[in-house]
Amino acid sequence: MPNVRRQSTLNGPAVTAGIELHGGEHTRLVMRPAPTGTGLVFVRTDITDRDNAIAVRPDAVTGVKNCTTLSNAGGVKVSTIEHLLAALAASGIDNLYIDIDGEELPALDGSSEPFLKLIEQVGIVRQAAPRRYVRVLKPLEVRNGDSFARIEPRERLELDVTIDFEDKAIGKQRVEIVPNVRAFRERLASARTFARMHEVAALQAAGLSKGGSLDNAVIVDGDQVLNPEGLRFADEFVRHKALDLLGDLYLGGPILGRVTTVKGGHGLNHDLLMALYGHADAWEFTSVATRSQARELESVSA
């Protein structure tokens, strides 16, 4: 028999709140179960004079500087979505309403771990309809200077991420991972967003990072990590980049393919998705998982 996995949503509402990383405002977020075929939809509950729903899709991306931002046709925005999307991707959540009363998701501790714990506390429900995967059929690559991102066919999602910074505290790091929920929980979820000290000043001068602090980001100054508690992993920086990549990729749904990035970021991640969906012969929809993919998916509820 073919391995057909069903769509999933949450077993009930999940609530969290906190300070926005860039905007500095306090926002409240509620994840609610949604019917099959809904997809992931942000709902700006503070907007009442126009369409306040923002579908999670690659063509809804309107900003990739420092975070990923989505907008609808009415200009309603939601930003810094990648940490939540990474947790949803690893958990295999297909359908969800995500209510938020501001323009940016709460930063929490700067990682995906608080979102993942919420999901696991509430629980996941399998739904009647089959899940739809995006199977990569041929290699594609996008470049920007010495940075590149490549996607190629595989029977499951695989990530290979390399970063290279002049800062001695970061340096060159690489991580490879098959991001099922178990591997995500153990290796990526708690990796925090990071910034270099000179970038923090520039971001604040530009009106960003108003809510950034050592409580929700790792700050590096040359060869030093300024956070008193230090790093959660020796290679926490590249692990967070892989987390961001997973979240950005989930804008296009669950993908079966190997994604390699070198010196990547939100912009390059988005360019790769748009290149993939811009080539009709490079992908296909499928509801049948290979045996290997089915084994990976079994760990969603582990």
C-alpha cells in the first residue's frame, strides 16, 4: 500500500505573548485549529477596517531584510514569522489560523523552542484529507555574489547550511540535518537569533531591533559572546540559520528535496523558493510519501 499521510492541525488553541524583536511592542498570538485545505493563515485581530487575513505563501512575501514579512492585497503585514514556521514545519502542521494583535510575532527567547513546546503541549490532530508535498524534480540554484542556495531531488527534506563570518566568535560553521521533529527538537529548536554589535547600532538607528536584548538574541562583539550564559551550542549560529531556512522553505509547503545554502539568509531563501515555483518542470505535487519520508514523518508525534 502507498504511504499516504494525512493533513494535520492542532488539537486546540495555543496562546503565547511577548515583545516584538524589531518593533518593541507587546503582541499576543493565538494558534487555532483550521479545517483541511485551509493552509496556514495569519489573522491580524487588531485590523478591522479591511481584509485582515494573510495566507502563508511564497508570493505573499514583501520583505526579507532581517526577517521574513508577509502582506495581503490590502497592505496588512505580519513579520518575523520564520521561527514559528520552522516549528510548524518540523511538527507537520498543515492547517492553522494564527491570530495576532500586532504587526510582528513575539520574539520570546529568540528561538523556535517556545513555539514547539506550545505545539507539543496542545497536541496534533490528523485530519481526513491527504497531505500534499512538493517533490523537487530537478536541481536549481540561485546566487548573490559569493552566496548561493541550491535545491535538488531527494525523497525527504534535507538541509545543508554553511555560514562564514569574519567575527572570531562565529567563524565558519556547517550543519547538515534531516529536520523531522525529533532532530529539530534536539538540534535546532533552541538555537537563538544572533547579531553583531555593530549591526545592533545600525538596526536601532533604522528604527529596528527596538525589542532586542540579551534575553532574545545572541550578541557578538568580535571574538566575544556578550550573553552572560554563553551559547547553547558551540555552533548555535549555523543551527539558527538552518532553523530560519526551514521556516522560510515552509512558505511553499512541505518540500521533498535537498537544500544547500552557503552564506545564505532570508533573501536567498526566498529567491530559491521563487526560482523553484517559477519552473513548472522543476517540481510536482504528490500526496504519496516514499518509505523513507514516511519513516521521518512517524517521528512527528514522537
